[in-house]
Amino acid sequence: MRKLLLVSLLVFLLCFTFACQDKEARAELEEFRAQVALEEQNKALILQWYEELDKANIDACIEMFSPDFLWYAPSNSPTPMSKEKSQEYMIEGSKAFPKMIHKIEEIMTAGDKVIARTIDYLTHEGEYLGIPATGKKIEFSVIVIFQVKDGKIVEIREEVDLLGAIQQIGLELKLKEGEK
């Protein structure tokens, strides 16, 4: 009788231990699923942002920014653009390049970050950086790291091949005299 009681107690303890481990595993799995779902929502937000940007729907793009949004261009810039300054920047760009296509080559998520590598195709139809419209079609690469919080973009860190882009427009670089 004593052995039966001891075996029963041992079986109960083993079942309890496995049940607790199973609950921990399920909780961990649910946490992982929630993180994946959040990353997919963040990715969808960024894809929607690019879609609106290609339509030159700047207001829709700005709506996706949080009130304390900052844009670093280049990504190590000591003076990021505020939400308002970013809106001006995007409007100026869409005037100079109204036909914009961002071809997403890669997009990935990691926590609250979404990283996109694009090839941008633009037509220079308005003044940009003091260079009058040339009508030239240009393309260049861009890497952007977005940070998303509560369904809004809170930060952009961007690396653009701006030199390549403005050279395609017609800008030429020359060494200053005496610095050869």
C-alpha cells in the first residue's frame, strides 16, 4: 500500500512538472507568435508608406509618422529632420521628381525595426539642389532603417547614393585648383 501511494505521488509530481513545462513552452510560443505578427504589421506599414510615396501622396506618408518623428539623412546626421521638416523635404523631392518608383529589392524586420533596400527610379522634372530640370531618368540605391512604435513610424535612418543620383542629373565634380 505504501509503495502504491509513493508511486502515485511520484506520478502526480511528474505530471505536474510536465504540465508546468508545457505551459511555459506554450507561453513562449505565444510570445513568439505575437512578435512575428507585430513585425508583419510593421512591414505592412512600411510597404504602404512606399506605395503612398510613389503616388506622391505626401499627406498620407506624414500621417504614418508619430508626433515625435525624426529623419536622419544620412543615418549619422547630427541634426535629424522633424516631422514638419520631413514633410517639406518630401514635397520638394516630389516636385523635382514627380515620377517616382521605389523598387524594393529586400525588406526585413527585426523587433521594432524594418530595413528596406530599394532601387529608386526617378525623372528629373523640376529644380533640385539648384540644378534646373533636365528630364533625365535616373536610378540609385537607398538603404533605410525604419523604427516603428504603436503602428507609427518614429524614426528613419537613410543612406542614399545621392552623389550617384546628382551625377546622373549632370553635376560634375572637379578638384579645386592647387589641390591636385
